[in-house]
Amino acid sequence: MATLMKTLQRLENYMLYLDMFVLSFMAIWVCSDASGRYLFNHPLPGALEISEEILMVLLVFFSLSYCQRLKGHVRVELLDNHIPPQLKVWVDFFMDLFNLAFNLLVTYTAINAFSNAVEMQTVSRSILAYPMAPVYGFMVFGMLVFCLRMLVETLENLQKALRFNSCQGGVKQ
């Protein structure tokens, strides 16, 4: 399990570095497009579509797992203080299990979109008409890494819940 965690963290870090590069490139790309459009009346061809269809997909799906690792996603903690600790560990486990199942459905949908794009040779709506299959492939890869992160955290929460209940079981009268 420790080797899997190290490998997953290394992969997430590489994806984060790629996202940093993509974000920097996107800032320069959009700035150049806007400058060309308003200063020279000549925008970059396909800049908006490339930003929307490729760069934003990379930014979103390659950062999901890293954000999950940092516990950066939005959580509703309204009732956390009112739930007994022995119940809270199980609520956390089942919420992680639900999230994992939902994200596996999203991954399945992304895989279907990827296979359809490959089969139908889907191209972008841009004048450049680049193939969309690699974009869907990026989405699938990002979702698979995210689901792996969710699976690891779900198993960790299950271990925590079982450990907590076994400790509580020894204390009961």
C-alpha cells in the first residue's frame, strides 16, 4: 500500500506540474489572442476553442486527484460537530464510498465518450478541426487517477472506522 501511495503521489505531482505549465501557456495564449484581436484586428485562429476544449480539460481533470489529496474539495460540515465520533467514522466511509461510486460512473461516461470519439473520428468545432479523441483520453486518464485516489481514501476510512470500533468495543462494559 505504501508503494501505491508513493506512486500515486508522484503521478499526481507530475500532473500538477503539467497543469502549471498548461495554465501558464493558457495565460500567454489568451493574452496573445486578445492583443491580436484588439490591437491588430487579427486574433489567433482557434484560440478560444483550444482553450476551452483542450487546455481547460487538462486543467480540470488533471488537478482533481491532487485537490482530493489536499482535502481541497468542498465539504458540507454542518452536522459534523453533532454526530457522535463512532458514527462519524462510518458516515465518512459511506460518503467516500458514495463519492467513489459516482466518480466511477463519470469515468465510465468519459470512457464511452472517448470510444465514441475514436469510432466516429470526432473533430473539434474549430476551423482547425483537430481530433477530439485525445481530449477525451485526457479526461479518462484524469478521472481514473482521481478514482484511484478516492479508492485509497475510502479504504483508509474503512480501516479507520474498523480500528475505531474495535477500540471502542474493548472499552464498553
